[in-house]
Amino acid sequence: MRNFLTFLVLLIASIGFSQVQDPVKWKSSIQKISDTEYQIKLDATIEGEWHMYSQFTPDGGPLPLEFIYNNAEGNFEPQGKAKESEYTKKFNDVFGVDEYYFAKQASFTHNIKITNANVKNIQLEVFYQACIDMCINQNKYFVFDLATVTSKEVQNFEDVAAVGSDVKTDSLAKTAPIADAKKVDKTEQKGLLSIFIIAFFSGFAALLTPCVFPMIPMTVSFFTKQSKSKAKGIKNAIIYGLSIIIIYVLLGFIVTKIFGADALNALSTNVWFNIIFFVILIVFASSFLGAFEIMLPNSWANKVDKQADRGGFLGIFFMALALAIVSFSCTGPIVGTLLVEAASKGGLAPLIGMFGFSLALALPFMLFAMFPGWLNSMPRSGGWMNTVKVSLGFLELALAFKFLSNADLVLQKHWLQREIFLAIWITIFAAWAIYLFGKIQLPHDSKIDKISVGRLFMALLVSTFTIYLVPGLWGAPLKLISGFPPPMTYAESPNGIGGGTVVASTTDIPDGAKSGPHGIVAFLDYEKGMAYAKENNKPVLLDFTGFACVNCRKMEDYVWSETQILNILQNDVVLISLYVDDKKELPEAEQYVSKTTGKKIKTIGNKWSDFQIEKYQANAQPYYIVLDNEGNSLNTPVGYTPEVSEYETWLKEGITKYSK
């Protein structure tokens, strides 16, 4: 009885896993805005713990959602990108990029401008990836009838294969409720908090530069001496501080307003955006290191100074504006860097960043006005301020290469792989440490005979960080800076230099195969892999995977890398890895219409996805099957199995059955 119940549970689990998954349900509607413009609205309801990725998800990570209009040419023009409801942003340490995703529900609106008055309908195909412990790549097809201004969802034929029932095509005028935009996700809140903290400390660093620090006693003395009473002086200093905050927050507001959250998110994954800001940060760093000064026109400062003489609230505001202009050579590069970083996050980040920066800048002016006795305890101006400025230059220089790395990751050119990136960072931070030890002098430095204790401690800290980076050249994960360098997989030696993994030489790799994760020979073609298995009398591990499949990479990084698993994959089985999201087109002669889904199979990924659905009635990845060399399953297929011992037991079960 016990064995029967165990068998029943396994059977149910097998059936549940093997079926074709479709966790996202869609509703659609269309609204006529004018004679030549329509608005399409799509609402997605996402089951359970599944999540679907945004169209703004950066390249190099999970697959972003795509809107493809099949009959747009000569008939209508989509107006920019579709607008989305609130999504979650979270760093993915597997791919080394942020991922933007929806949970529970998502809404999209897209305006369409008609250019051909005779067009009868709008044909939209939506491609998307949804993930949980597994990932699926799906597409939905919508036809919007412009004559009656109604919409239909034409059910994807894959749904028929999944449930084996009749397809219903209903007119869906109603839409699912839009997610409440006020309910900001906790992850997004943490992202904004980190922006605020970084900006606050950046403002404090700007405060210690030679353009700002000497202004504190001068400004406070002005308010205390010019005011008729102490209370009046404190009041004016507070107005001055609030004016500083207003000026910088207004700058953040302008950036957000001009570009908008969606545009900023799109820019953050744009190659040219990243390259342009790499150049800008190099310029900022050069300025801080002493190559030149970045200054606003003197005429601006003169005009603002005249306005400051007017007195009252307006005069104090213009005094704050004068500070912002005069100190621009020191604060400009910091503000510019903050806005670049905040722009890459999108949303309210530029506003939050400028608030944090300006708060740190304004607080000392207000506090010293309230407690003027504190001025006596302030350190004197001197060469140490230029040290702060130069140190910021080294940090700007290091950060610049993060943007260049982003561009390289998107283009997949492998010009700035992990080892090269780390070598650059090691050189920059080593140079900074040598500078702090007083062994390098830059144009605006004063000659020093000895360094202060504070500078020594800072030099030791930077030296320690530099030494920490060095093992990264040999494959150390460097979790402290996770997300800054390219991921481990984007390297000349993905498994680490001297890491003990034997990578197959090109002469050892059979036709149709490649050197895969950890040097395992992996066939990318099913027929060639099966032929090789038969020739060598070995069982097959069939691996349905995807380039953008997070849990596929986790299995390869954390399970396949274990000695006992790696030994099996290298010696006891023939690995066939079929990528269902491979976008390379099949030769025209090999393209066909699927018997199962009715779709035109155009790409290599389409072919393997269709094969998985037709042969195994499943469409999720990762999906593993142990086969004999005739293509017969030797045990129950499994998906994401992070427990090494469990995966090992499953592998050995299939291999043992093959041996018998």
C-alpha cells in the first residue's frame, strides 16, 4: 500500500510538471481616441508566485516582453513603447543585471496612429517570458477589429495542446484592475533608500571640497552679523538651507519630467546612453584629478549676486543659487554622476538622489548658524580638501567603467570581460592608495612632508580593498562588489584560472557540440547528440534550457559544478542542451508549420520549444530527461532541482536503468 501511494504521488507530480504551462491570462480592449488614433489596452493576470518580465528588462538578463505588430507597415504607427503599470526592480546576481518584473497582474496601454484609412484591423503578437522555479517563453496573438472597435483574443494553439479542450474566442471589453501605483514594492523602496544614502554621503563629500568648505564660516558669519537678532540669523540660515534643497530637488524634478520614468528605464539599457555617460564620467574624473576646472559662465554668478542683494526670502534664495553656481567645479561632477546613476534606476530616483545630496550640503549651514560656537571646532581649510577632491576623481573613474561594461554586455562584444574590468579597477584603486600614501602628486596638490593619521587609515582601507580584488582575476566571486564587474560567465576563463576544471580542446569537441558549463561537452543538435551517444554506447541527458533562463544558470553554477555531478556529466552521459530561446533563424528549407501549435517554426529556439511540447507535453525550462540512445525516457523528467543529492540520485537512477 505504501509503495502504491508513493507511486501515485510521483505519478501526479510527473503529470503536473509535464503539462504545458500557461500562467499568464490576458484580457484586451481597444478605445477610439480620434479618427486617426486608437488606444490598445492589455491586462495580464499572473498566477501564484509566477512573474513576467517587463519590456524594459536590461539585455543580458531574462527575456523582456515584446510587442510585435504584424500588419503595421503602411497601415499604422505604434507611438513609442507601450506604457506599463508598476513593476518590481531587483538585482539578479546570476546574470549580473537588474531585472524588472510583474507579479500577480500587469497592465499595458499603447497608442496607435492610423496612416491607412482602409486598414481593417490591428494584429498584435505579444512575446513574453514568465518564471517561477522554471521559465517559459510564450506568445499571444490579438486581433483588434477597427470597424466595430471591439477586440478579440485569438487563443494560442499551445493552449489547446496543454488542456486538450475547445478554444473559445470571446470579445473582452472589460479589463482587469490596474495595480495601485501608490503601493510601491518593498524592493523598489530599498532601491530608493540606497540612492538616498549614496546621495547623502556624496553631498557630505562635496561639502569637504575646496569649493564648498570655506563657504561655511563665511556664510554663517554673514547671517549672524547681518541679522538683528540671533533668532533672525537662525531663521535666515534655515531659509538658506531649504533654498539649497529646493534648487537641487528642482534639478532632479526637471530631469525626471523631461525624460519620464519609462524613457529613463529604456535609456539605462541603451548602448549609446552607457557609452555617452562613460565619456562624461571620464571628463568629470579628469576635472577632479586636476586636468581642468569645469565652471559655469562668470556672467551667471554676477547676475545671481545682484539678485542676492535684494534681501528678504528672494535674496536668500539667490544666495543659495550663487553657492550652487560658484561651487559647480566641485559639485557639478558629483551631481552629474548622481543623476546618471539615478537615471539608470528610473522613476523617482533623480528626485530622491538630489534630495539626499542637497540635505547633506544644507545641514551644516543651518546647524552652524544655530550653534555658531561649533565653528571653532571646524578643521582649517588646507591641502586635505584637494585630497578629498582627488579621491572623488578616482571613484568617478572606477564608476565610469561600469557604464562601459554595461554597453559591452548589451553588445556581447567581449571587449571588457570580467578579468579586464577587474584589472582596470585594481590599477585605479592601487593608484589611489599610492596617492594617499603621498607617493603621487597631482597638479593642485600642496607639497607634503608627512601624511596625517586619517589619510594613512584611508590609504590602508583602499589598499585592503585593492588586495581583495586581486583573487577575482582567478575566479573568486567578489561578493562585496557583486553587480559592478561583469558576471562570472562573461570572462575569458568562466570557471576561474587554475580552477581545476578541464575544458575540452576544440579538437576533442565532436561536430554539433561545444565546450559548455565547466568544460562539459554539450551537443546543441538533438540528432547529432543521439548519434554520438549510440556510437559511444552512453545514455543521454537531455537538457531543455534557455539563454535567459535564471534557474538553468543556477543549476549549472551550483549543482553541475559539484564534483560528484560534474564527474557524471563529463564521463557517464552525453549532454544535449537545446536552447528554446535561440533567435537564430533556421534555413528556409528547414522552416515548417508545427503540427501541435499551428505556428510557423522559424528559429532554432522555436524548433526545440516545439519539440519539447510535442514530445514531452511540457514547455518549461529547465527540464531534464535521461534517455537511452534510442530516445526512450529512462526515468521521470525533473525540472529545477537545487538539492545536489536529490539531483545525483535522479541521474544515477536513469544511468542504472540504461546499464541494465
